[in-house]
Amino acid sequence: MPHLDIVTNVTILNSVAIFSALLQMVAQCTSKERNRFLLSSITAFILILLGSVLFLVLYIIKDPTDTQMAIWVGLAVGGAFLVSLNWWENYFRVISENTNSTFLKNLCRDVRRCRNMLHILSSLIRIVVTACVLGAYIPLANMDWDIVTSIPNRETRIIAIIIGVQLISSALCHWFSLVACKMHALRRLDKYRPKTDEATRDVTFEGHIYFDDAFRDVPGSQGRHVNEYAEMLVDIIREVYSIFVNADKDLFNEEQQIPDQKVVRTPYGGRVVVRMPHGNSLVVHFKDKQLIRHKKRWSQVMYLYYLLGWKVSTKYFQTWEKGGEEPELKRQFEVKVNKPTDCIDFKEKHNTYLLALDGDTDFQPAAVMLLIDRLKLYPQVGAACGRIHPTGSGPMVWYQKFEYAVGHWLHKTAEHVLGCVLCSPGCFSLFRASALMDDNVMKRYTIKASKARHYIQYDQGEDRWLCTLLLKQGWRVEYNAASDAYTNAPEEFKEFYNQRRRWGPSTMANIVDLLGDSNLITNRNPSMSRPYMLYQLFNLASSILSPSTVVLMIAGCLTVLLDIHPNAALVLAVIPPVIILGISFTIKSDTQIIIAAVMSTLYAFIMMIAAITVIGSMIKDQTILTPSSIFIIALACFYFTAALLHPQEASVAIYGFLYIICIPSAYLLLAIYSMVNMNNVSWGTRETAPPPGASKPATDPPQTALQKAKSKITKFFSRAKCCRKPCQRGSTEELLENQEDKPEPEPEPEAQPQNSIVEDVRNPEEGQREEEPIFDCPNQCWISQLKSLSDDMHLQEDTLEQHEEEFFRELIAKYLEPLPENKKKQKKMTKRLKEMRNKISFVYFICNAFWLITTFALQLLDNYVSIQVPKLDSNLQFTGEYIYIDPVGFMFILAFALLVIIQFFAMLYHRVCTLIHYVAFLDTETVSYKQRQQVQQIADEELDDSDDFLFPNLPRRSYEQGTLV
């Protein structure tokens, strides 16, 4: 439009769309609940229509004979009406939902299904309209078509740029409209709230603590006792319970008594059942390794079968045993009763969630609800993890803070966006019950390690292997950056190395397993595409070649520091790792860690000096376009930008320098330590070691028949005396008796019987008589031990339900029997582990050797085989010199840069999605002014727990008959 006054006025009219106002009025007429707004809608439509009429009259009455002016004005009003068609879809959806017309309903459903094609057609219509306007404008303006075809290049570029901006803006507008729809859908999650009527409560919360290896032998006691950590846990529960109960009491009021709680004997040891002040239950399971298999994976098997197999499924099977109809029970188990307005049935097991935690994990309820949102919105998500923050103090924790940050900022987000997260850590992850109960997941997770590689994949990386099983079954694993959790990190160098000694080989083993079944996984799991598997293959190759890459980096540092030939620097850089690798096969692991600590310090100084030298050379040569300079600057820019995009975590960027100088320790020395000690399948961290110099208990001689009988009689009466009733243990009691019946040796002059008091003077006729054992411990079993801890919280002994006891006996007999000690088999497996260690280490280090030899050879032929890069100064002017880069190194740097760029853009996309999710979540979780005052009051009183005030609605949030364990 060449007339600016017409354009200005029609823009004012276009600010309020005519067609949208009409549709709004029709939609409110069809929607009964919006009739109160009908008057304002009709008034708005009349005013808009009147404004358009006055717009036409204003320009026409100026000169009724000016036909061209009337055409311009008509085109302006027509264009404004066409623009108003952009907002028809939302109102049309409302009209179709509230109308009785089947045609409109079907039309709306078809439009919703083919929305993308509709946008394409609307774009084509806009192009046609633009062409028609241009075609009409030229004849009306008495112009020649040569004006259009003879536009100068500058104007042509401007037009092309404007069209490109228009296309990009159209795509962004469509994308942001989808973003707005997602935010609206997430806000609707607020409707998933439980019924307030206690009789029809449709959501339950349970907490279960599994205490591995919780029992110990106590001299002078007939039964086993729980260890000091278990006592500490019960005492903490009592203390916290007391704080909860008396939180609202005044200073001078009498403290309220803690209700009695239950303590129960179980086939696996025992449990303490605590009913919390608000009605939720907390169950502490104390496991006795003499009765049930211990270690983390078997504790996971235990709670998976108990929580999912017993608490979710068994009630339907018990009803079936009593005569219930199988099809009806199966329907109730698979399809839960839902709302009449819902068109999709929800399974109970599909809406049951397990939140897996470590004992030292700290989190807020909002973090859990964010994970539940992901699983509720997307039915194919089988597990979701949050952002893990390491806590502690010292240089090792500082290093891990930045390492965790980079891993979550780049690696986790890239996995989430490009495919699936490969590891949902057990310290803070939410699992869907139906995913864990799927074929070849929970059942296969119970497999005992029978091969050497099983010990690496199954027992050294349990969380990653469980996610591998979920991915193979087609489930998706996601990462939510807004769900924060805090866990303790290793503070000592030795503990850190032992932890990563487990993580490194298990990670490689699981990735190799996924890549080996890539065809099956890509066909079964829609989130795992072939390009994503290629991305993981490149990641695996990068991790394998990381030691040689670090050696090349150190060689570059030595080249700069000593001003020597690159090949001489490479030889110097290779010598220390080769020596460490050679002697690591012959020395103990503790000695290896000491050597690694010393070398890590030396390498840190080298990296620090090299970084300063590179910066000095950039200033001296007035150029940054050298390989080392570009690498350092690009890496720093990526990390700095990533930190800015995570403002709440930006403070960890100060540890980036520590992370950089520790690269040789983390990617070279740690790799050597992990490969050499791959045959060590012990946990390595959080283990209670025996005291130094402690010797193994000597094997006692066998008992006589009289001694066995006397021992059994004494045991029976001591149990009856302690517990007031015989223990109901059944078949599992035999194993306990075999462990507890310490054989008593025959009396000899040198060796006295155990658990007996020998008199200094004995009668000759009593010299050969066996002394009676005396049990002088105040607490004769673990139940009396826990009862005696405190008078504030009384523990009442209770019995386990018969069906549940039978369930645990069958579970232990089938999956969790303690593994017998077979020295011959252990010796054979130790040999196989060493053989596997030797094979994998050979392949691992030979690949790195090939990489170094190739680089060495290309550096010898740098005058013949190299890539010339012109050297530019600070003004980007050619200096006349060239930088020579070997092709292999150039390709590796290029591939690494491509990998970082992919991760960076994936992070940007993930940050936007996280922002959408978090904003929508905050919209449903508002805090009133009164609640804020309560929070401030509690903070002033220095009470630690204010979750009930900060998030008052979180525990009452229902997810279609869901259960959170």
C-alpha cells in the first residue's frame, strides 16, 4: 500500500480482528458457561464493525469520484479481514466442543489431526494472496512489469532477506504456538488431585528403607543384633517424629507422646513399621545376609518383587484363589476404573511409581512432582531422572561439581533430545511400575552373574543395566533439569578412584551391549534411532581414545614449554603412562592410587603452566587462530555460555579451571587404573572394612551329638525367654541355625570352649564335664535391643501376615538365597576375570597406541602430508605464514567440535523445554501470602522441615488412581 495514512489506520483496525470477534461471540453463545461474557463480546463486535464502516466512509466521502482511492481502501479492509482468519482455529475448537452438530465435531477432529498440512496450505494461500496483491498493484499504479524484473541486486538481496525472515518468523510462530499449547496442557495437570473424602482416597504414599547387611553377632547374646547404623536410624526416626508431633506446641506445653510403632520378624531379618504423623507409612527393612542375599542389586530385586509383585499384584491373585472370576480380576488389574469423561483407560500398574533414592540423597517434594509430570504426560516414559548435585567439601568435590554440571548440561541433555538417557541414577530416579514389570526387565534383572563380563555389567553398574533393559523393551528414559537432588560425593582421592573404577567399565559394557543390539532396539524403541546409535558409537570411540588424546595434549604442552620438536615431546609424554601401566599389573591397588595422586599433581602443574604459555603466545603472536588457541577459547566459550543458561548453577563455573588441569588425572591415569583393576568386582566405596591386621576366624572342630542336642535345647529356651514365644522362621531358620550354632570344641588343656566360663580350680570328677554357656548380654535379640533404645517411642512386636511370609519365603528360595561360599568356583571366576581384564586392556591400549603411532608418523611427514591453514593476525589479516596440521588430528578436532556443537544445540532446546515445564508447574503450585508468613515463622524458629508449608498441595496430587512408593 503506497498510502501511509491508509496503512496506519488499517493497522489500528487489524489490532482487533473482525473475524475473531465474530467467532468469539458465536463460541460464547454455544458455551453456556460463558453467557455472562456475551454482552461484552457483542459490543466489541459491533464497535469493530462500526470502525471498519467509518474507515470506509472517511476515505470515500473525501472524493467520491476518486475510484482508485476506493479500491485502496477496499483492499485494506479486505486484507484486515483476511489477517483476522489467523485466529479462527481456537474458537472453532470451542464451538465444535459445545455444539450438537456431528459435522462440526468431525470437522474439528479432522482439522486437529491434519494440523501440519493445514499450516502448509495456509502458507500457500498467503503466497497466493501476496501474488494477487502484487499483480493488482502494478496495473492500478500504471506501472510496467519491467520494474519488477529489473530490481537492482541490492534491493533483491533486501527482498530475499525479508522473505527469509518472514519464513523463519512463520516457523517460529508455529513452534511457539505449540509451546503455548504444551504449557496449557501442563497447567491442566492441576486437575489430577485426589478426592478429599477419606473413604474414597485414591492416592497413597509409602516410604521403604532397605538396610543391607544390618545384623551382627554379639558375644554373650543368643540372637543376632542390628549394627550401630541401624540403631542410629531408629533413633533419628524417633527424634524427627518427636519434632513433627510437637512442631505446633508452645514452649511451656507438655510434649506429646509418640504413638506406639511396630517391629516385626521377617524371613529376611526384620522390619520396623512407623506410621508418620500425617498418616503415611515408613517401613525400615533390616536385611540379614545370613538369611537373604545382600548387595545393592539384590536389594533392588527384593523391593521390586515386594512392592510390585506383592503390594500391587498379589491382592488380585488372592481374590482369584477365593473364587473370583479371572477375566474380571484381570480387567481390574490391567484397567483401573476411570472417570466417565475419559476416553482412555489407565492401568493401575501404569500409574504406580517408584522413587529410588540413596540413603544420603536430599530433595524437595517439588522435584518429585516434576518427575511425575513427565511420566504422566508421556505414557512411553518408563523412567525419569533429575539433576544430581554433589555435596561435600574439598578439591575432589569441587572437581565433581563442575564435572556433574558439564555432564548434565551437555551429555544428559543431548541424550534426552537426540534419543534416550542411557542411565537413570539410582540416587534419585522415578520408575513406572508397568515398565519394571515388563517382559525381560524385572525377571532378567534377577539373573546371577555366571560369566566374567556379567560381573562388570550386572553388579558394577546396576542402575545403567536396569535402564538398558528398559530401553531394549521400548521404554523411554528422560532427564528433567528442574528436578534437583543433592547427594554426597567422594571427598577422598582413593574413594573417588574406586567409584569411577566401577563406573567406567560398566558404562562401556552397557553401551557395547546396546550397540550390539542396535537393529533390535531401533525397531522396538521409537526414541532410539540409527543416527543416535551412531552418536553413541562416536562417544564410545572418544572415551576409548581419551588416554591417547590426553597424551597428545601433554605433548603439545611440552612442545610449548620446552620449545622442542612435537615428536620429541610426544616421546616424553608417552614414557610416564607406559611405565605406570607396566607396573600397575604387579603392585597393589592402594599403591597404584598413591602413584596416581602424585602424577595427578605433576600433570596439574604442567597443564597450568601450558595454559599460561598458550595465552602468552596468543598475545605475543597477535593471533588466536592456532589449533590450541581455538580449542581452548571455543571450549571456554561453550562452558561459559552453558553456565549462563543455568543461572542457578553458574557458580560452579569457578571450578572449571580445576577441571581443566585435572584432565590428565581423570582421562589418563583413571583410565589406566580402571582397566588394570577391572577384575576387582568389589564395591570399593561405602564399605566397612575389617580392622587392620584382623585375622579370619579359625575353623572350629566339629561338635559331638551330645553337644549338638544341648546347644539346641539351650537355644530353644533362650529364645522363649527373650521373645516370649518361639520364632516362626520355617525353612529359613535352618540356615540361621547353621550359621549361629557355633561348634563347641571338646575341652583341652590349651583350647577352652567358646561362650563359656572356665573356673580356675575344678574338681577332678568335673574335669571332663562341659560347662554351661552363659549369655550375659542385656539384650538377647535385636527386638529387645531396639526396644531398649528409647522410652519416647515404644516398639510393639507384631507378626507378619501368613500370606506375606509365604511370599518372602518363596521369593528368597527362588531368587535371593545367600550365595554359598565355593572357593573352587571363586578361584575359577577370579582367573576368568583376570583373563577378561587382560584381553580388554590389550584391545583398549592397543587402540590408543595405534592412534599415537599414526600421529607420530604423520608428524614425521609434516612437510608432505599435512593441512595448511593460513595464519591470521588479530585484524584477521594474512601474515604470510601457515600452520601445519596433520589430517588425523584435524579430523579428530573437527569431529570433537561437531560433537560439542550438537550437544550445545541440544542443550539450548532442552533449556527451553525445561523452562516451559517449570513455568507450567509454578502456575499450578502457588503459595499464598498466609503460607509465606507461616514459612517465615518456621524459619525464624529455626525448624528445618518446612515442606508442608512450601508445597501444601504436593502430597494430595492424584494421578488417575496412582500410587507413589
